[in-house]
Amino acid sequence: MPQLDTSTWFTTILSMLLTLFILMQLKFTNHSLFSQPQPTTTKKPKHSTPWETKWTKIYLPHSLYLQ
């Protein structure tokens, strides 16, 4: 059974890591960082419903027996 030749492994792994590093650096340079967010005012929309100005009470059928 022949022996496995591992003499080129170091060069192969080192070149692979270098290539991955360069590719990742190129990928990161294409992305821009987040800019400073501009403050925005959020306004709650006013809903016009007829029961907003009135007092309402909900009578549950089971609550009538608890009196």
C-alpha cells in the first residue's frame, strides 16, 4: 500500500486560506456601511369612531350572575 504524499498540503491549504481571505475582503468592500439614521416623527393616526366620545359598558352574560 503506497504512502500518502503530504508534502504539498501546506502549500495547498495556505493558498486556499489566502484566496478565501481575499475573496471575503472583496465581498466586504462591496457592501456599504449603514448610514446615520435620520430621526422621523411618528404620528398616531386618529380614527373617528362613534364610541370614542361616549362611555360604553359591555355586559357579559356570566357577570350578571355574580351580583
